[in-house]
Amino acid sequence: MGLLDGRKGIIFGVANEKSIAWAIAQKLHKEGAELAFTFAGEALEKRVRPLADSLGAKLILQCDVTKDDQIEAVFRQVQSSFGHLDILVHGIAFANKEDLKTDFLNTSRDGFRLAQDVSAYSLTALARHAAPLMQGRAGSILTLTYYGSEKVIPRYNVMGVAKASLEASVRYLAADLGPKGIRVNAISAGPIRTLASAGISGFLEMLHHVEAKAPLRRNVTAEEVAGTALYLASDLSSGVTGEVIYVDAGYNIMGM
Ligand code: NAD
């Protein structure tokens, strides 16, 4: 018997087999969840579709989270196909590459707005549509964040500010949705090689730094993040909401 037998979930944020959202999807599926998948644009469909097919997904839908009509269409289809929803995984972030190279001081208005829209506001937009489908079902919404929200990580810049906004959104959403029995949490993951992290200048330096300084003296894997996602998606965490849980080999506790 799986921890998620009979549960229905939707995964936002798979781009390829290295995506953290893909590791989470595999873990949730293994524990019995039936999953729907979305892809950000046509270019990614050919990568996402075979992965989703391999888990027997019936719903594989396009969703650029900056487009309200696409968000609405996704949840209409989820409603007609699943009828309800138990789990939503948000593994989405984007910022202009040039904003992750220069000083934060040089962030443009458009670059700031784009990072906030895709990486932070999208959680609220998706949660608002998911909530009616989760009503009365002890739903769980989870997102992925990074320590650059709290401390200055060189060149993480506008994304750090977006992650701060995302983490605050988790708390406000948890307060709004808690009375409906819906939980909202974030996992703060250590650096992992993915498509998104390849866009951060000096990312290798981040990996080496964590390996040298984190209590566990290593980096984490997407599978380890997925283990915590399973805990947050399941009844094992039924009393936990509004939290940011670190899966970072302990890096965040170090002062020196
Ligand atoms: P990834 O590139 O595999 O995933 C990012 C996803 O965001 C992609 O699937 C991409 O299609 C999606 N996306 C971007 N713009 C979008 C839009 N407009 N509409 C819909 N989807 C859009 O990389 P990842 O590292 O797995 O990132 C997943 C999450 O984990 C992100 O929030 C990221 O910030 C976070 N995170 C990553 C790391 C890391 O080191 N890799 C560490 C901590 C947190």
C-alpha cells in the first residue's frame, strides 16, 4: 500500500529528466498518486510528454503561468478528468539571464517584474484555482525555494528577491487556505544541477562551496528533495503548514 493511494496530483515545472519536479513526480507516483503534468511551452512538450507517459499520465497540458487563460484551461481539464485534486507541486522559476550575471543594483523594472510574476505570483494564481478542487480533501500545495531569499548569494540577485516573495506567499496562502484544510509549504533545496541552475553564473562555485561548508560535506540530490516532498504531500505532515523546510545538507545552519 502506498502513502498516496487514491490521491490525484498535478505537477508544474518538469522541463526534463533533471528537473526537481520530475524527481518529485516519480516519488509521488511510486506511492500511488495519479498525476497530471504541465509543460511551459511547445518547445518543452517533446521532453515532458515521454516522461509523463512513462508514469501513465492521462493529462499532459500546456501551461505558461504568465497566461491566465492557460491556467484556467488546465484546471478546467483537471476538474473534468480528475473531479478533484489532492496535491499541487509548483517547481517553476524564471529570470532573465542578464539579471543573474550583473550586480543586483542593475536589475531592470521588466526583469524584476518577470522574475516575480513567473517565480512568485504563479504560486498564488495556481493555488487560487486548485483550492476549490481541494475543498474537503486535505489538499497539499508545495513549492521550491532557495536560501538566496534570506541571505545574499552572489549573482542570485533578482531571483533571491522573488524567492523571498514566494516564501512570504507560502505563509499568506497557508493562512488563507488553512481553514479549508489545505496546507501550503516550501522546500528550500540546496544547489542541484538542472536547466534552471545552469542559468546562474558561478553555479559550480555554489556546489563546491556547499560541499566544503555544509555539515554533511556534500550536495543534495533531487531524490532527497523528492523525499521531503513526499512527506509534505502525504498525511505524514498533516499538522504542518506555512513552513519552509531545508533540504540542503544543513548548509543554512552554519554561521562560519
Ligand atoms: P528546471 O529548469 O528543471 O525547472 C524550472 C521549471 O520552470 C521548468 O520546467 C520551466 O519550464 C518552468 N518555467 C519557467 N518559466 C515558466 C513559465 N512562464 N510557465 C510555466 N513554467 C515555467 O530547474 P529546477 O532546478 O528543477 O527548478 C525547479 C524549482 O526548484 C525552481 O523554483 C527553482 O528555483 C527551485 N530550486 C532549484 C534549485 C537548484 O539548484 N536547481 C535549488 C533550490 C530551488
